[in-house]
Amino acid sequence: MTQSNITRRGMLGAVAAGASVLAMPTVLRAQSSEYIIGASLPLTGPFATAGKLIAPAFSLYQAMINAEGGINGVNIKIVTEDSGYVATNALANYQRLLASEGKNVVAYYGDSTGFMKLVGPELKGDQARMMTSTSFATELANPETHPYQFMSGPTYADQFDILLQDIAAKGGKSVAFIHSNNEFGTDPLEHGKKRAAELGIDVVLVEATKTQGADIPTHVTKLAQANPDYCILQGYVTGVWPQLIGGARQFGLATKFMGTFWGMEKLIADRVTAEAGPFLDGYQGVMPYRYSYDQEDAPRLQQIAEMSKTMFAGTPLENYMPTWGLQAFASLELLTIALKRNADAGLEMSNADNIAAALATVKDVNLGGYYGKNVSIENNKVGIGRVYQYSAESRLFTPTSDWLTV
């Protein structure tokens, strides 16, 4: 399964309908009455599928918040540029936006762990803005070293922790870690080994693969030789993780597979099921959020669903918001709370110290249903998640655990 296969005509339609901001000039000249939130997304490159599914969430969120009065009467504008999943490109985007718009820029949404680490030393003085991103990198959850960066979910190490707790609770005795050969893939491995040992679970294989074009038969053979009860997949977005599961099923392995956030997208699982059969049935993984169809007592998810019917009519996003878009929504909601509290206090809106201080006051907040309980920001993160399982028959991910706090 290649990325081009996933991005079918309908999905291209969704991107075109939902990401009109991308057709605007690279850098927009904002009026003084607007707050700009900049963003870099991988609209090309190895993770373009994810970037093109996040972009519509930006346009919907902008419309939703501005319809509600913006930030204390001031509209927001989300300005998005392509990074190609190259950290230096994202950094150049950020620097160019600051040079053009200055203090109108109040925050930034990054595309990767690489960018968030690269930009860290640049966040000083007038160049500092509050940042969130697609990343759940473990090292970012440290206010002392990364005071202006936060995430709307648990770190990758936390996600391994949740999965390993679940494995132990289900009687699992052995586990394999298969991961992409990049920083994204290797992030939680050492913590995972330590936590598995604490829980009495043997780590029988740690195997690295290419991000794309992995040698599936070789990796599956090694997995078969180790024959673990469970296998956790980390560091993938589209093609490799389903291929590994499919290869294992063809080999006759009974190993149960689990994934972290980026391997939990329903559109990908549905596409694989439609093209290759139900071998993902029973696949499990950790999610910080509810899925967009889980709308009971979730007014924000209900509102998103209603707006999507109009904004994305005739596309797959008409009736479903991808998990990757929900991450963006939750991050922007938390950022908006901080911006509003900052505005209420009459403080400089572009000052990253002010926004960081306001974020630190986000405690026990009901965010409208993105999560299954009230949330707080602690150590630059929202440390909550639960395990979901995919059904090839219903084409839904449903929870198999309670909400766990880490």
C-alpha cells in the first residue's frame, strides 16, 4: 500500500474543500485586528497524507472560533505553509512569518519533532512564540528545557506505558517493538524496555525498519522467530504498519498488534480493509482523544460534525474528522484558552512568557468532549489516553480500557 493509493480522489476533494487557506499567498498581511497563528504541515513528502488531513481542521477551527467572537472580539487567522516534513523548511517558514507579521503572530503549530527541537534555541526575545505541534516527543514535556512548547496528549513514552499496562492486565508475557529508523520511531524505546521489565514483560525483539519501502518479509521473519504475545509498532503514519500486520497474518503468526497515536487513523484502517481484507480486525492502540463519532456529552465534537457537513460536503470528511485533525483541534482549543486568559489580563498577546504562564493555569478543564474527562496541562502535556480496538466489520475503533492518566 503506497501513499498515493491512500490519497484517492475523494480525499483530494476533501483536502481541496477543507484547506482553502493553503491556496492563499504564502504569507498573509494581517490587519491589526487579527491574531495570526502560523503553521507548517507536511503537504508533500513522506507524511503528506497526514498533513493534508490536518489542514481542513485548521480552516474549520478558524471559522468556528471567529463565529464565536474570536479571542475577546479579535479574529484569528491560521496561516499554513508546506514543510515537506523537512525541519529546516519549517524553521524558515516560521522565521519568514515573524519577519513579515511581527507581533501579529501569537503562536505557531509545528510539523514534527525535528522542527520543535530545531526551533527551541531560536525561541528567545522577540523571536519567541508559544508552540504546539504534531509531535508527542518525550523530551518536549519539560518546561525547564522547552518552556514555550506543549502537546495536547501524552508523550510517546507515556503511550508505550499505557499499552504495556494494558498488555500486563491482559496477561501478556512477551512483546516486540518494531519501529521506524528515525527519531520519531526510536523515541520511546528505552522507556518501553524499562517499563516492560517493571511489569514482568519480556522484550524479545527490537527491530528497526525504513519509514517507507520497508523489507516486510525480512522483518516478519524476525518477528516469527521471536514469536511474542504482542508487538507494538511505533513511528509510522501510513504504509508500513499495515503491511507488517498483513505479512504476519500471512505467515500465520498469532501475535497481537498495537500502535501509538499515528497508527490509529480509521481512514487508513478502512482503506486497508477494503483493499486487502479484514486482517486488521482486533488491532489495538492508544489514543489521547475520543474518535469524532463518539459524540455523547461531547458538544465540541457535535459542533465539528455539524460544520463538517457543510464545509466538506461530498468528501470523506463530511461525516468523519480524522484523529490527526482532532489533535490539531485539541491543541488549538488549549491555546485559545491561554490566549483568552492572556487577553483578559491585558497582557501582550505575542509574548511567549505570558502565554506559557496562562497555559500553566489550565487545570481540570472540560474541553467539550475531545477527551473522556476533564484535563490539565502538566509538564507541557495532557497526560491522558486509553486503548481502542479496530473492528473490520463495523469499521470503528472502540475503547477497550478506561481513561488512564500518566
